Amino acid sequence: MQTRSSAMKSKKVMLTRTALEIVAARFRALSDASRLQILQYLFNGERSVQELCELTELSQANVSKHLSLLADQGIVQRRRQGLFVYYSISDNTVYDLCDLVCNSVGKRYGQVMKEFSAR
């Protein structure tokens, strides 16, 4: 039986430099703890900027800056209703990516903790 990692190695899709720059920009958008925290709240559904400010304890300017960056990368979308702007996840692959990375970190963290306990 072929494992996922060995299957991925056999497919070797080579991206152009331009495509890699686009991928890198997407990863940069996900490389901030505050943006990841915002995304966690959006995983549970649409939220207003004000709700996200209260949940994250970040300023409105800070939350708006993070949301703008995420929107520019196509990760979230905005919807205006009256005076309020609501955000939601627009690219569902972000769920899978976050699950994959969080599970990997969890396994690694568990392994590191076992090593410290054994000493």
C-alpha cells in the first residue's frame, strides 16, 4: 500500500517561479498568530469586525488590517450589511490546511513532551 507521502513524492509537479511567489504570499498571509486566531473564529461561521475585535481582544484597526490581508489572498470574503462588515471563509481549503498543520504540530509537540518527561 502506498502512503500519502510516497504518493506525493511520485507526482512532483514543478511550479513556475511566479506560481511559487503566489503560493508564498498565501503562506505569509497564514503566518501570523493573530490572523490564525481570527480564522479560528471564522471557522465557526460569519463574524462582524466588531465581534472579532471582542473575541480576539485586538483593536479594530488591527483586526481590519489582518482581515484585509486575508481577503487580498482570497482566504476570506466580506459582506456589508448596513454599517457592519461581516467576514467569512471564502477558500475552504484553508480548513484542510489548518487541520493538517495543527495535527502535525500536535504530534510533534506530543513527541517533544515525551522526550522531556523521559529525562
